[in-house]
Amino acid sequence: MNHETLFSPARLGAIEVANRVAMAPLTRSRADTDGVQTPLAVTYYGQRASAGLIIAEATNISRQGRGYAYTPGIYTDAHVAAWKPVTDAVHEAGGKIVLQLWHVGRMSHASLQANGAAPVAPSAIQAGGNVFTEQGFLPPSTPRALATDEIPGLIEDYRHAAQRAKDAGFDGIEVHAANGYLLEQFLRDSTNHRDDRYGGPIENRARLILEVVEAVAGVWGADRVGLRLSPLSTAIGDTPLDSSPMQTHIYLARRLGELGIAYLHVVEGQLHGDKDAGDFDFQALRTAFGGAYIANNGYDRPTALEATASGRADMVAFGKAFIGNPDLVARLRQNRPLFDAPASAYFGGGAEGYTEFSLQKAA
Ligand SMILES: Cc1cc2nc3c(=O)[nH]c(=O)nc-3n(C[C@H](O)[C@H](O)[C@H](O)COP(=O)(O)O)c2cc1C
């Protein structure tokens, strides 16, 4: 096996990366109540700049898109001003960073919405699970179905956020169409019961994703737009699968390939579970797309070396491993042990468990 492949440069559309180790998007809930990043985020992302590509944490495209307290936004001047030093720090360290654009859809709570409004979704079906509010974890509120004539405004929110990400100095954007959030809610027939041009047959359920991609590609060029999918995951919102995951995702991947986007980023199997669980041909998905493929979910050194050396993936994204190992690329290269960061510091808090691990490492 050629161990060097994982550590060799690659190209995702117009984005050149120094190695094939990506940092997966990781919500850390350390922005302020208005979604403005603090200087800690500058340190945090700067520390991780040796990743070939940092996919910065899911970031709200609008107030309506928020589902979790203390998550960052990218729709006000203050958001842009706070992200700019983050992208500068990563670039000064020689890294690349794209921003994951997020609208949670029904995975929200009225307390996070303007004037306590109901969250929006393709259909008025309440999600399971919990969302993180300023009052702690609470079940998601019952959403209201978006009216057809609200969709252009929603697409405009994506376009606006994409422009603001450009203003903030990112190298591109990743459209979050995974993990039970708004765009995946439109894609799956389990969560989309609409009877307009955004519901029903797969061509309709994929329409919003494709229109969003076209809008943000108008800002960036398609070759700086990536997209994340999670065809088999039910983990967030206890979201039931689509009735035919292969057919649905193959159609979408083919259309995304025709649009010429930079990469497809896929959470294989069940998020926070087994990447090999379920019956799905991820290579067929990759072939249907035809462009660069970033594999994710439970990869370790041997499986990442294998995936890139065999050509099964162009890049592998690591999530949890990057939390406790800012120098993950060097550790993988030198086959050094990884530090397992405690989950208690994943969401919220300050420097400890984010940019520093002094307490845990000393313990
Ligand atoms: C603390 C934490 C926060 C996460 N936040 C996001 C996120 O903002 N966007 C996203 O698409 N996935 C998110 N995920 C999922 C990860 O990107 C990744 O898919 C998952 O951790 C599996 O990869 P891993 O086994 O390498 O950790 C998060 C996971 C964790 C543990």
C-alpha cells in the first residue's frame, strides 16, 4: 500500500490541498448569543491549519436557520468581521478553509427563532431528538411547512451567506445537505410530504438542493462549492431514511456532477455509528457524481491510508480526532498515538477542551 497518498497534494475543483486529510465540520458552540465567533476560534482553527482542508463548523445562513445556541452565523457584518481573522490565521499557516452553510429546518426550537416563531421545514412534521437551547437540551418545536412562495427568499439567504463567506476570506463553501437538517429534510420522502414542485418525485425533492447550489455557485463558481450528504444516517432528529436511498442519492449525485461542483463529502453509514452499516453502494454514488469524493465517518489511520491509496476516496475527513489532536496530520504520518478528547468539552465552554487540554492531559 502506498502510504504516501494520504499525505500527498490533491485538487478539489479549484481548491488545491496540501494533503488528503480534511478536518470534518465540528459544531463547538462557542460563539456568542448572536452567533459571533470569539478570538478563541482564531486560535482553534489556526492550530489545525496543517489539515489539507478545514471544513469549518456548520454556520447559520440566517436567523431562521438557527437550531442550536452559541453556533456561529454568516449573515451580519459582525459575523464576517469575526470570521475574517480565522481565515487569515489558517492562510498564514498555509492551510485552506471552507465554510459549511447551515439551515437546520425543523431541528430548532421556537426560543431560538425571531419572536418565538415556529421553525420551518418542508412539511409540518416534528423531529425527534433534542436541540441545544440557552435553557439546555429541549425537543425540537413542531415546524410549519414553508410556503412555495417563500422558497426564493430561502435561496436568497443561501446566496447572501455565500457572499458573506467570500467577504470573510474563505476558500469556498460546503452546502450542508446532511444529518437531518433542512436540505436533507427536503430530499427524503420521510420528511417531505409536499405536493408542490419541491415535493413528490425525486426530481422535485432534489430541486431545492440544486437551486441552492446554483445560487451559491453564482457567487463562488461551482468549482469552489462542495456539498455534504449522509444517505444512511438517522442519528440527528431520529430522521427516518428515504424510501429508496440509493435511487434518490444517485440521481442527486449525478445532477451535482453535471453542475461541476468541487467535491462531494459523504458521511458513510450511520453518523456516530458504523460506517459499514446498511446497504448502500458508496462507490456507485461516487461514480454517479464523477468528481472529488471526501469520505467520512469513523475512519482511522489504516482505513484512511487504504481509502486514499486504493483511490476509493480522494480525501478522508476526520471529526473527533481533530478535537484533541490539532496536529493530526503529523501524528498520522508518524504513526503516533492520538489523544481522545473528552466529549464533555465538545459543546460550549471556553478554551479548555477547545484550544487547550491542560486539565485532562494532566489528570
Ligand atoms: C462535536 C461534534 C460536532 C459536529 N458538528 C458537525 C457539524 O457542524 N456539521 C456536520 O456536518 N457534522 C458535524 N459533526 C459530524 C462530524 O463532522 C463527523 O461526520 C462525525 O464526527 C464522524 O466522523 P469521525 O468519526 O471522524 O468523528 C459533528 C460531530 C461531532 C462529534
